Amino acid sequence: MQGGQHPRMEVMCHVENCRFYKNDYCHADKIEVNPKHRDMAHNSDDALCSTFIPQ
């Protein structure tokens, strides 16, 4: 990305007990996704939304 710009997009979320959940969307200022093991994920089960905070 040029000029330090970050992507802006809608992020669907279906975790109703997350602090950032609102009407099936994530309203966090930014999202962090990390792998469960080491540095790689091979499928969605290997990835974690580290932004999640329970209500």
C-alpha cells in the first residue's frame, strides 16, 4: 500500500457476545487476526480473531 494508507472494509461478525459486534458487523477500529500455531494458518480453524473482547 502506498502512503501508509490502510484498507477500509466492512467486516462481517456473528459473535454476538463480542464488544465490537453490532447487527452482524464488527465495529472495531482495527482487526487483528493471528494464527493458532506458529506463523501460518492452513484454514479458518487455524486463525484467531485477537480483537475479540467479551461483553
